[in-house]
Amino acid sequence: MMHRRENDTIILKVEDGEDVLETLGRIAEFYRVESGTIQWGIGMLHDIEIGYFNGKEYEKKKYDESAEIVSFHGSIAANDPRFHIHTSFAGRDHAVHGGHLFSAKVGPLLEVEIHVVNTIRISREINKKSGLKEISIQ
């Protein structure tokens, strides 16, 4: 893994085989990121688990094959869940799938830009109406 920070921007290159969410968690800890956004990500993933929220719960689906990232963005909160990431990806057949990212491995690489938010605190709180841990901005 390679990473650098300049002001409020972190650029990160994640290596083959690394777990996406674990690696992002280590970077957030290393740079003491409490709140922020994931601006973009490019590269390839495999062993992907995504979800679609049907209004009551997430319908999860797994994709084992390698896939090219089409979009990758989200938020970083001070409490759990730390990351709320949506991704879309295309396989060899060029069909695109996407949703809420639950897990994935990198292969062969993932490049990410994180924007650190310093004066706004992002946290997640249960919304009684939706049942989801939704963003709270302070």
C-alpha cells in the first residue's frame, strides 16, 4: 500500500489481495480521519459483496470474478459504520452491477482519493422511520 496526505486530501494505492474496507479503516486511523468523503476510486475488485436496500433490509449479492470499477464513492463517519460506500463495476461481459459495498478484495490495484473534513463532524444515527443508520452532520 502507498499513501500520502497533502492538506485535506489523501491519495491511496491499495495493493492486490488487500481487503478494501479494512485498508480504508487503517488509513483513516493512520491519518486520524474522523469525518470525510471518498471522492473517487478506480481499479479492479473481486470477491465483491454489494447490497440493495429494499425499504426494509439489504438484499445482498456476491460476485467472485474480477471486475473493473465504474464508480466508487462515499462518506466516512466518526462512528460505526465508518464507511458508507457505493460502487458499480463491470465484468468481462461489460454488464454493470452496483450497490452498497459490504466487502471486496483488491485485484490487482485500487486507487482512491479521500477528502478529510475538519470542521464538520459526520456521524451515523438510527432513523426510526427508515431503520437505517443515517448521516448526521454537526
